[in-house]
Amino acid sequence: MNIENFQPFVEEIRTTIRQAQNQALQIVNKVLIELYWNIGQRIVEKQEQFGWGKSIVAQLSEELQKEFVGQNGFSARNLWNMRNFYLAYKEHPKLQTLSAEVSWSHNVTILQKLKDPLAQQFYIQATKQNRWSVRVLDHQIDNQTYQKTITKQTNFSQTLPIELHNQT
């Protein structure tokens, strides 16, 4: 065996495995976000259809936790998050699509802290692009990164007459 060629081969295989793992995680995340969307939608529909109140979420949580013992994600609090997720994005198909590009924890943070769809879109895209952790995302929101980015975007230099460019 030629040892010189072996290490690059091992690294190639490692890279291939990591890429496949990353792709699998992305697919699982999209399916999970879709599941949570559907659960949120069904909760809203049944509340509207049957006039069910808030207690239905706690009851649903109890039943799901009995059925899916040891699986996280079906607490009453998370079911409320699913419901709010559906309500927040049902009128915004672009946000619904983008939301599958980040984790559920990222989505919950964005939904709990932001109501403006443009700000939500900004933070989803920035999270994906910059690979922000939930803590970094939380900090960026608290730091008002969206507002700071928006206020820096002007066309002042293009609209200012050329003779005034160098005056102070």
C-alpha cells in the first residue's frame, strides 16, 4: 500500500461522509419544520371548527406524550409555538419556505422576538448565510442588527450632486 496516497483518500472519504451527514440533517430539519407547520395548522383549524379553547393544546400535549414516550417536541409550550408558527407565516409563503432552512429553535427565537415579516426574513436569511447559533441569533436580534443594516442602506451618494460630494 502506498502510504502517500492513503491520507488524501481518507480525507476524501471523511469529506464525503460529512457532506452526506449535513444533507441528511437538512432533509430531516425540513421534514420536521413541515410537520410542525402541519400540527400548528391543524390546531388552528380545529379550534376554529369546533370552538375549542386553550385547554385543547394541553390535552393534545398529554396524549402525544403518552404515545411518543421519550420524544421531545410535544410539550404544550412547543405545540403553542407550532400554532403561532402557522399563524405568523400562513400569509407569508416566502417566510414559510425560508423557515425550513433553519432549525426549529431558530424559528422559535425569531417568532418570539419579532413580529415584522421583513425582519423575520432578514434574520432567517442571515442565520442560514452566517450559520448563527441560536445564541448568536438572539444576540443579533437584541443588538438590532436588522435595524442597523436597514438604516445604513441609503442612496445618498447617488442622489447628492457631484459638486457637493467633497464638501464637508
